[in-house]
Amino acid sequence: MGKLVEIRWHGRGGQGAKTASLLLAEVAFNTGKYIQGFPEYGPERMGAPITAYNRISDEPITIHSNIYEPDYVVVVDETLIKSVPVTAGLKEGGAVIVNTAKSPEEIKKELNFNGKVYTIDARKISEETLGAYFPNTPMLAAVVKITGVIPVDVFLNDIEASFKHKFANKPHVVPKNMEAVKRALEEVKGNE
Amino acid sequence: MPNLKELSKKKVRFTGGHRMCAGCGAPMVVNWILKALDDDERAVISNATGCLEVSTCLYPYTSWKDSWVHTAFENAAATCSGTEAAFKALKKKDLLMESISS
Amino acid sequence: MAKRVSLSGNEAVAFGMKQINPDVVAAFPITPSTEVPQYFSQFVANGEVDTEFVAVESEHSAMSACIGAAAAGGRVMTATASAGLALMWEMLYVGASMRLPMVLAVTNRALSGPINIHNDHSDTMGARDSGWIQLYGESAQEAYDNLIQAIRIGEHKDVQLPVMVCYDGFITSHAVENLEMLDDEEVKKFVGVKREAPFALIGQDPVSMGPLDLPNHYFEHKRLQAEAMKNAKKVILEIAAEYEKLTGRKYGFFEEYKMEDAEAAIVVINSTAGTAKFVVDNLRAQGKKVGLIKIRVFRPFPAEELAEALKNVKAVAVMDKADSFSAAGGPLFAEVRSAMYGRADGKIVTNYIYGLGGRDVTTTQIEKVYADLFNAIETGKYEVYNYLGVRE
Ligand code: SF4
């Protein structure tokens, strides 16, 4: 991947879309990429629609505007599909990744969108592996796989190391988080 | 507590020749407040804008034998809080000159 | 050895302050600068710095305490934005005229009213004549590099002036990007442990600072202050050269980007320069002779050097992220056009006020500016004063 990849995240305040975008920036950074991760600041009350952005490239990134024509769009909260034009400006050949229990076909219809659609049930995965709703970890894994911004094996090594660091005081949760990552990598499915 | 006679023997830290009105109470008050210091101590005085300030430090003269600072009208205490913080930090870092650090 | 890190602009500045380990930080929080004193007070609480942190009740008091600390001979830093800077106004002038080196990190944010938390340059542009040196930076890297150099510039014996280090609120302050940080030891060596204060409240001899200064002396003191600002030009370049040796990163009064044979140029400040570089690259790929000048040092203003850099262009658009409501263009425009007068005459010089209150600046908008310039070169017809990206 030589060129610039631009990703736009849609979520709701308090759900961690901003954190997820920063995590993606971090894992890409760790593999030697140039990165940007930034939210669009607005009223950040819990539940309000929020947007966050990533730029990832092998070259230094100088552009500092928001992203209007993303390569990928990530929807962390599927209820946003009804109120926010999530696919606006999405590049031809780009893709949408939605956190939902629905199939890519159903989402495609709801979005009224002709491009690639991927779905991942981050709720189910996180509840079954982590015992609570933490969509960030499975979403991150799905985004890494679909965007290909970094190789999956590199990602697996890196994320395991960062879980070990982050959960140094409770090492028993590391395998659970890794399980969430691996399931997301397998279960994300697409419709072209 | 020392009596008036003893206090009057202490070092004078605020000299005459300033331009306060003859008979003004303020210079006297300053003189007596500064007698709270021991003779070997040094002070930093923070002074708000006002008669006392404009009349006692008119460039290039000063009536103050201790360090004295004036910045503006409403912030003598805030200014002094910074000076105190700098003193603490320089002391902690062992960067004060010997004559002061004791 | 330099460390490759990913940090937000505010993190980079807070970590830079930690490496500098100043004597006193007196600060009051304001969006989007808040994180700087917030992170820094954690370093203080954890004992990672020796700094005395003064938690004050307003920015006016923050600057007053900084002045008191700098007058005492301490090395002093603080941070603010927007209305916070405005509340410091009275004290900015006092600090500069007392010739006290201090470093103030400003995350540029629009001034009220109406209240707006987003980026433009109305805050620091308003303070441009306060007597502070002003350094601007495009990215977290430049904010960090400017911060470290600012200590040396302000404290130089021929300068003795306070320095503002300005970077864009949210766009730079809150975006995570790649940068290189120096080792703690390298920073320590570069800035030195102690500020050399020629006189200080807590110094060899008692001093009186901040006297009443009447017509027979005031003017001479102001003249000396102006001379210090002139001296700063030389010092800024010396410190930049030293910093380049250490880091390999080159700094001057401004950055010239693809200016060699440029016919149409933009002059701009802070993060928009990055977006404009992207546009310059694209237009260059189409064979268009475009260039860019990004101002780093706004005070002192590098008038001669800038005129020299613009002497071969045909048209220049000066972009202001602040209006001065002069009905004759923004503050940067006024400076640039005045700098060119008599030195680089016969050019088309236009002004674009843009991005006020955080209005996002897109590549399309910047393409339009270059298109306008080429159109002006071809037809000779153009508007001098323009507003970019606003609904009319
Ligand atoms: S306070 Fe001022 S005006 Fe009043 S007597 Fe004293 S010097 Fe004179």
C-alpha cells in the first residue's frame, strides 16, 4: 500500500468511535506508517452522532482538512444509517463496514448503496468473548482486515503485545480480547 | 514581642525622598510593616498600581531597599504568587545563589 | 537519539514542557488548550518534573503569576487559547515591556463573540503588537520544535522577550500524528538547566521592577524593546541552525515550498499550509507553476526576506484566518503587502479571509485560490479582498 488511505468513522458520543480511530492510528503507526487520527469536534454529549477520521500512508501526510471522499466508512452504530448520510462522498471502489447483526445484503438495501458493504456483529462477539458490549476491539480487527492498511499477521502480533501491556494487572483478559479479535477477523463478511 | 523602641533600631528598608504627600500615612505604614523582617532577611514586595507605587518608584529612582515589583492594578497578589513559586522551584533545584538560599 | 512517536499537538507540547522542566507553570484551563496544563499538572503530581505549578483563578492571574515568576529569575511556561489569551491582554504588554522571557503555548481558537471553540487565528493575531515574539507551526512536530527553540530565543541576552508558540486548535492540538521527539537529555542540554537572568527579584542585589516611567524615559525604553525584537531575527536563525544540527529539521522565518519558479503563490500560516502543500503537489503534477510560503515567525516580521522570496512571482494570495475588520484586508495581508512595497513591486497581491470559527478548509477551496491567481495573471482582473468558503 503506497497511497494514502482515508477512513471516516460514524458513531455516537460515548461509544468509542473516536477511541477506535485512535487505536487504528496506533496500530498502523506501530508498523511504521504515517498516520492521522482526529475527531470532528462538536456537541459531544452521550449518544450524539460523532465523526472521526483516519489518514494512513507510507508517505508523510500534510493535508489537514476533514475527509470528504473517504476510501472506507466505518459505522459503529447502525441506527445512524437512518439519520446520517454515512456513504456521502465514499470513493468508487470504497467500502462501508457496519457493526450490525444484519447481513450485508440487508444493510446494502437500507443504505441504498451500490458499492461494497461489510458487516460485523461486534455486539455478539464482544458479549460472548468479553462478557460486555465493547465494540471497539472487534471493529478494529474488522477494519484492519477489510482496509488492508496493515498485514493481518503483523496486526495480531502488535495487538497482543498492546493488550499485554494494557492489561498488565489482569492478564487473564488478554486471551479473551485476542479471541474477540480473531473471531472478528473470521466473521466479518461482505457483499460486493 | 519587641517594643517600639527596639523596633525603631531595626534596619530601614524604605527610604525618604519619594513623592508621597507630606503627612501621608502610607510610607509610615510601609516602614513599620517591613520591620516585621529580621535585619538579615530579604524581601520581595509586590505593589499594586496606586499612589504608593507611582510615588516610590519613579524611574530611575526607587525608595525600596528590598526587591520590589509592580505589574498592574488588580494583581499584586497573583504576581507575588508567581515569585513565591519561582523561589520554591529554584530552591528545590538548588539553583538559588548562596546568599539567598539560607 | 530521537524517538519516533504518535502524539496529538497538545501531548507533544506537554511532553516538550516536561523535557524542558521549567521552574514555574501558572495556568488556567480553556478549550482546546486545557490538555496542556492538565497533562503537565500530572507530571508535577507524579514528581516527573521539578516545576512549581500555580493553579490560578483566571488567565489574567496566570499571566500575572508568570510575570512574577519570570521577574524572580525563573524559567516560566504557560498555555492558553482564545478568550483566555484575551483575558491576559493587559499582562501580555506588561510582561513584554518588562523584558521577561516566558513561553506561552497558544492553541489558536476563535475569539468570542459569538462564542466558538474552533480554530482560527483571531486570538494571537489580536496580540500581535503586544511585544511578544510569535512562532507558528503547521503540525504537532513544529509545535514541539518551536516550543524548545522558544526557550532559547526568548532568554537570549540580546532578546529577553516572551515568546508565543502558536498551533491550530483541534486540527493540530487534538489530532494524533507522527513526530520525532528528542531525548530528555538532548533537550536538557539544548535549553540548559538554568535561565540566565541579568537581573531578578531573587538575585544578587535587590531590584525594583515595573516603575512609573514618565515622558523623559518611557520612549527610550520602548525603543530598546523594539531593538530587542530586531535582535530576535538574528537569534531566531542562530537557534534554528543549532536545532537543525541536533534534529536535521530546518527552520527559518518561513518555509518556502516549491517557490523556485512559482508564478502564483499563497502565503499562509499554520495547518492550512499542509493542506495547501497537497494542492501544490497536485497542481505541479499538472504542470502549473505554483508555490507556497508558510510563515513561521510573525513577530518579528521578516519583511525584507519575504519580499525577496516573492520577487519572482506574478501573483500572491495572502490567506488570513482572522479578520481585522479594517475594511482593508486581514492582518497578514497588511504585513505582506507592506513588506513588498518598494521591494517587490508590480505584483498582483490579493487577500483571502478563510476558515473563521473552524470552517474547514478544503483542497477545493485552495485550488480555487490558485485558479483565481492564474485568472488574474491572464486577464488582469481580480478582487483584492476576498472571503473564502463563506455563504454570501
Ligand atoms: S494616599 Fe496618595 S494622595 Fe493620599 S496622601 Fe498619600 S500620597 Fe497623597
